[in-house]
Amino acid sequence: MTPDFTPLKALGVIIEHNAPLWKWTTFQLGGPCPYFFSCSTPEQLEATVKFLVAQKILFILIGGGSNLVISDEGINCAVVRYVSLQPLISHTPNDITVSGSTSLDKLALYAAEHGLEGLNYTSGIPGTVGGAVVGNAGAFGKQVGDVLRSVTLLSSAGIKHEATAQELGFTYRNSRLKETGDIVVSAVFSVRPADRVILLKERDELLKIRWEKHPDLKKYPCAGSFFRNIEPTSKAQRRQATGWFLEQAGGKNLSVGGARIFEEHANIIVKGQDCRASDVYELSQKMAALAKKAFDLDLVREVRFVGKLPGVKESEKNIIW
């Protein structure tokens, strides 16, 4: 029996049945799910999660879908998407409060336009603020955990609570939220006043660097860097680019089915014609094996696989919720 979604629709939540998930990831891969809920505000999100918990409907949550590969078979649980087209942001001279549904790049633009320094390095990074906090996203040697002050979280049971940045256990491209499954409803970042003109110029330069190295998602659907960069062997060294190791090992020539390596970056898999999620998984396995054989490196995925994929063990699955 179909639940009565009237209370959620009254709040503006958009609900779809048997929704194709490929439309909601940057890789443009993924079969259907039974129910799909689009939430754009914290109020809609909280009401939807509490509704699903009360109805005992299993669900997972996604944001911008920039770090996901979803099975072509789809998934047999509901999906809640927490994304707002318009940024939900407020600020003081020393902090910015933003919804987890806001685009990370729009947050960076907002900060620069308002002369607030501390978030420019996130310029051009796809996905939402919530996803960026969960994965401790970053670039140019900086990461979200460096400037995050606190978050408002929603548990899988629909209970809201606050947490400091220190409580999230940030490490490189990781946080405790990947294990707890708590949703980032909103976040507060520490910033400081700076020259608006200088910040906007710096932002343009950072975007240019990203565009030179990363594919245009409209032409080359993908999830960005597939594996984390290599940890330094001593405190005096910086992390080393995994793409360099893969290129030295001949990784740019790899392909499986419709999945292939991006010609400008050996750590990025792009979707080609007739590409399937299983092609992406098999290609990532080949990349990992190549790095192991050539350099004895154990690569760690940044990208998450969701749903049933041939050859993927239960212990390997990285489901969001």
C-alpha cells in the first residue's frame, strides 16, 4: 500500500515514483529507486526523514551526486536528495552559516563576493556543502575540516543535534559521518574579512587551474578524482598525486567497456558510450592493481559505489546510509 505523502507535498517536497537515478549523479549512471524525495530546505529534509522513519521506509541520502556510482539495476530503497538551487546562507564578519543543501561552489562565490576569506579553495568543487563536510573535501592543500566550526546534524532516526568540528574526527577526505550516517543539515564556517576584489581575482585563477585539469562534466560525465592522493612518507612531505603514479604505470591506456581514463588525468574515469556502472568498478579495480604492481601502493577510493554490482563484495560496498 502506497503511503500518504500529502503532508510532505504540502511542505513543497517533490516526490517521484520509480525515479531514474542517473539524472541525479555527475556520472549519469544508475537505475531506478521506488521513491525519490527532493528536499531543498532544512525543514523539508527533517520532515521527510521523520516521515520515512515513522513509516519504516528504508532510505539513503544524496546531495549533488558528484561522488557516486549507482548500480544500473537501481536500488530497492527510497532516496532523499538534499539540494537547493538557491544558496541558503547568512554571515557575520567572522562566520558563515549555510545549509547542507547549498552548492559548495556557490558558498565559495558568496564568501568572495562578501569579502570573506577562508573558503576560496573550494571554488569549482562540485557537490553540496553537506557532502563536502562528510567527505572532508578540499583542494590546493586545504580541506573543509580546516575552517568548519560546527554542524547541525540529523540522525537516521530523525533526531537533530549539534556537533563541533573536533567531534567529527576529520582525516584526509574522511570524517566520522561516513560511519554514523548523520546528515549535515547546516554548517558554520570560520572566515575573516578581506579585500573582495582580491578574493574574486584569486577565485578566477583557481577556477582556471581546475578547468585545465578536470573534465567538463557536461561533456565527460565522471566523479572527479577516483582515488585519494598518496599519504606522505614523512611529516616533511606533501601528499603525492595518485594520477602521477597511475600515469607512470601506463594507466592512461586503461578502459573497460564504456568506461575509460580521462586523457588529461590518469586518476579520473569518464563515462563513454554504453558505459555501465560495472564497467566503472572493473576499471577502478584495474587501476588499483596497476598501482599495486608498479609501486606497491594500496589505493583508497574517494568515489562511492551504491547498489548491486557484479564482482563487488559486501565488505567493499560503500553505501551512503
